[in-house]
Amino acid sequence: MATHRLNSMELKKMNRNAIYRYMYTQQSASIQDIAQALNLSLPTVTQNLKELQERELVVENGLFESTGGRKAKSLACNSVAGYAIGLDVTRNHVGIVMIDLSGKVVKNVRNQFSFANNEVYFQGVGRLVEEFVEQCRIDRSRILGVGIALPAILTADRRAVSYATVIDFQGGSIERFAEFIPYPCILSNDANAAGFTELWGEKDIHNVVYLSLNNSVGGSFIVDNQIYAGKNHRGGEFGHMTIMPGGRTCYCGQKGCVDAYCSARILSDSTGGSIVEFFRLLKEGNEPQQAIWEEYLDYLVVTINNLRMLYDCDVILGGYAGAYMEDYINTLQGLAARKNTFEPDGSYLRVCKYKLEATAVGAALELVTDFIDSI
Ligand SMILES: [Zn+2]
């Protein structure tokens, strides 16, 4: 520990922040509850709550049942004191969500809008955001910013793109988007954002591997609720692990990458690009889909097992394809357990909770996290 002693301002901020965070995890709380839980004096809690109420971050939401004497005021976080926008930029779409401070999705849309590294495109994204905000009918001054998730590897400061082949944006920067968006903008990697969403609100899980099965395969490794970025921000690029020496050619140019065997496209190519249709036909027992699925599972299970061996934590299947795997999780767990040297069962494996716009939500949640840190 540093020997630096907190000055009164720092101490005040620390208390205020602790009070807000405690309340964030509670539906409602009384001054007494907070004082007790945080081991703070009643005057300290009262003073901080007054300040949080003035900033409209905390509101009174009723009275607790009396246990004799005066009824205690019930207080709660004001989830509509702030909003964050999240964008999921893909090769052919721009998904947009608006979330409130609690992480609840207020509104979402998915626009067909193909990526192009030119002014017309970025101007168009700015217009889509503007139209979306208009439809949300909220106080614009409460918008914290826009989190933009890209299928790309970012630089260490996360203001530029160091590697991108899914979209033509190598060397691109945040400024291209920010020029046409009148709110603070931040960039995220798409799979990291989706993984972040999965851990949001989880009290007991702090480490997880998220395997994103989209048209390209990515992922994230989250340790102590923080994304493990790696030295070059390439941590969690599971799509390019080699599972078949000399195997199928990956879009990255190498042979035998996970992506060439486990991308959602392997499934949806048989149904004109529709993953919904693939799983519908699979459920009906259609022969071609059945065969494709069985082969797909062979490779997927190898990948899952490798991830479990590496990290020894829960593995979550996400992305377009992962979101449809709930009905098959028992099969998947069984196959994963059979392949594993140590596991009695495959209960470490599960399907993502957020089936809708997890990536865009995660990009927006980063702004909420920053905001909470700043309280
Ligand atoms: Zn590859």
C-alpha cells in the first residue's frame, strides 16, 4: 500500500462512491441500512445522500414499514439519471441500443448498413444515431456517450484500429465516427464488449471465457471482471487458434484456424445466410443441417475443451450461433465432458444470457461503468 493519506476530498469521494455502489446493488435501502452495510456514521451517509439526491442520482421511492417510531425513508438509484448508447458495427449492419444506468435496454434497432471506409458511411452512421436518439425521446443532456464496438483489434489506447479484415478499417480511428456523433465516443472490440455484458450484474462469477460464434469467431477472457487485453490487445482472439494443422484456409490467410470450422457461417451457408432458418431446419430434423451440425460440434467441442484447459473457468457460448444453442446445451456439455481429462460433467459450459444485441449493450455498459467510477 502507498503511504499516501487520503485528504478530506478524496475520502468524501470514496464514501460517496461506496454509497452509490452499494445502492446500485439494492432495490431500495434506508439510511440506516447503508450506514450499517458500509460501516459509516449516519451523518456521513445523510450528507452524501443529500448530495447524490441533488444530482438526481438517488431518489426517494417510498417509506419502509414502521418497526415502531418514525417510518424510515426508502431510497434507490435513479436509473434514468443517465443513458448510454451502444453501436455494434458489423460488415453489413449497425445495431444500436440505448441503455439506462441500470443496464436495461430502453430501445434497440438493427439497421442494414454496409461498412465502407469513407465519409458517406460515417456521416450515415451519425444520421442513424441521431434518428435513434430522436425516437428515444429522452433528455439529450443525460446521454453519457456512444460506445462503438468493432470487429477489429484496437490499439492500446483504444482510439484506433491496429488490425481489421472483417471490415476494411485497418488504421482507422475513433475520429472518423466522432466527427458525426455529437456525444463522447469510445471504441470497443466486439467480442470483448459482448463478454463484458455477460458478466454484468453477476455477483459470484468474476472469471469467464466468452466464445463469440459470429460470422467471424472471436472471444474474450475476463479475469476479476476485467477484460484481459494482452500485450497487443489480441487476448481472446480464439478464432485464430489452430485446431487442424494444414486444414481449411481461414480468412486471415492461415490454415486450420478455429474460425474456418466454427464460424456461424459454416451453419448459415446452408440456409442462404440465415442462422434462424438453420436452427429451425435442424430442429425439424432436416438431414443436411443435421450432418453440418454434427461436424460443426466436433470442432466446437475441441475448441471449448482447449479453452477450459487453458483457463479453468466457465465457458460461455455467444454470438449469432451461440445464442441459438440453448436447446442443445445438454448435448454440448456431454460431448465437452467426454473430451476432458478432468471434468466429471460439462457444467462449466453454458449459453449466453443476452441473446439480443449483447455487443452493443457491452459497448454502452463501458460508459456506464466509467460514469459510476466518476461518482
Ligand atoms: Zn485465422
